Amino acid sequence: MSKLFSSLIIKNLSLKNRIVVSPMCQYSAIDGFSNDWHLVHLGSRAVGGAGLVISEATAVSPEGRISPGDLGLWNDEHIPGLKKIVSFIHTQGSIAGIQLAHAGRKASCAVPKEGGKQLDENNGGWQTVGPGDIPFLSGERAPESLNKEGIRKVVSDFKAAAERARVAGFKVVEIHSAHGYLLHEFLSPLSNQRTDEYGGSFKNRILLLQQVIDAVKSVWPAENPLFVRISATDWTEGGWTTEESVKLAYIIKDMGVDLIDCSSGGNIYNAKIPVGAGYQVPFSEAVRKAGILTGAVGFITSARQAELILQEEKADLVLLAREFLRNPYFPLLAARELGVDVSWPLQYIRSK
């Protein structure tokens, strides 16, 4: 019996399978607004049979965008466009999720097709913020170190965005605390060298993430799942470690987080990362031992690979990114490969 195509119940939510569309930046928004591209991109993956479709990193504030092309949810006017996408995803039997994010010191960058480098403030860019004044890349302008008022604003922005996500109809919220963005920057001692209650010890470095979780939970329906994405290691000596990730898992599980999406890296530009098929799966396996559900990500490209991850109890969900870009209908074909009969959209049934 295929575990990949077994349902998973998280709180009051039932996922029809364990296949998740991982958040993938599309760099196609204007002023944070979704458009037809986002509807087709996310909607086609729901048509393709994914159990959960998570929208790209969606900025909780204008200054929290990675690039000017990022989706946003800092304004009530962003809700209607996202609501349309959510509604379509749900008509296909999939669940709509959203990843809420703040890019921190890695914000204010050109979209990839324009080089991806940090934008000058006189050329469409803006002042970045972080736990301190250490830039991501040597030669970039220093981020502004967040003071207490700035930290309160970040927490408030995540809370407000989560409330808008609820109004838009999303059923899962994922807090982005990975890939070198703001919350990850606070977790890692390589980017966080503060001397106040937000820096130094492990307890202090996780404080902002805890405050964001509490703020989001205060407005997010108790029956809806809350995920957190982490980078389980910085892949750099002296940085955030897998052991700290496991320690964090125990803590945020008790705070009410339902699943940890286990990625890695992104905080140190020259980290030596041994990229390869399933190279991040050991992190989801390690974190899962804390007694919390986990998602495995990273170069998962085949049905049998995904099935084996679940059968070996290394994760509870598998998240695919590039493979879904190559093949929006991966779940339908994976089911055929594994000998599982799944429902196809009526419009496509003639090709089954």
C-alpha cells in the first residue's frame, strides 16, 4: 500500500495525499499583488493532484520582500486576488497554504532575470533590516539593526498577515524561518551578534521566532495547521546546527506548531553544501524524533524516492519544488507508477 497516497490528518484538516507543492518564488507580482500567473501556476498544481499547494514566500511588509516581484500580504487589498486562487485550489480537492516571510538583510534584490543583485535605494531598492549590521554579501550596504520598536513591528506584521491569510481562505500558514531570511538570521550566531535578549544564547536567539509564532497563533484558527520552515543547519562552523534544530523542535511543538518543514542553508553565501538527491532528508528524520510531524525537501524527483522517504519514516510529507516546475501533474503520474488509482479532473479523464 502506498504511503505517498495515504491521507494525513493534521488537526481538522485532511490531506488527500502526502505530496506538497513547496513554496517557489515566481517574481511576477507588482506591489505585492497576485495576478493570472499566480492563479495558473498554483492552480495547475492543484489540478495535477497535489495534496497541499503552498504559495511562494509572501512578504508581511514591503521592506520584507526579497525583490519587487514578490507576493505580499501587508495590505487588505491583496486579499481578493489570493482569495480567488485559494477558491480554485479548493475546488480541485487540494488544500491551499501560504508561506509568510520577511527577507531581512537579503531583501531589496533585483529579480533573477535582472541579475538578482541588491538594488540601490535610488534604483528601486530599499533599506534592509536584520539582527545587526552584518550584510549577507561583502560589499552590500549594511542592514539596519532592528531596535525594539522595529522588532515589535515585525511581530505585528506577521500577525496582521496571518489574519489576512485567514480571510483569504488559506487553511495552512507556514512561517518562513529558513534560507537566511530574517527569522533565520536571528537564529544563527553567525548573523546574530546582538548582546540584548535577542542575541547570544540559544534561548535568546529563538525569542523572535517564538514571538512571531505566538502572534500568528493569536489570530490563526485553532483548527487550522501551523507550519514552520527552518534551515536545519548553516553548513558552516559556528553556525546554526542540526542539534539546535531538534532542540527548537521540542520547544515550538509545545507552543502549538504542527509541522516543521526541514530545509537547510541560505544564511552564509559561501557555505559548502553537498547538494544531491534527497540531501536534506536526514534533517527531517532527525527533527521528527522530537515527536513532531516533518516535511522533507530538496531534490526529491521521483515517486519511488518520495515513497521510500515516507515508508522509512523519515518524514510525514514530501515537498517538491523544481520537479513540480517540470511537471505540474507529478502526482497523477506518480500514482500510476506506484499502482495507485486516484481521481483525475473530469476534464482530463479521457487521458487517464
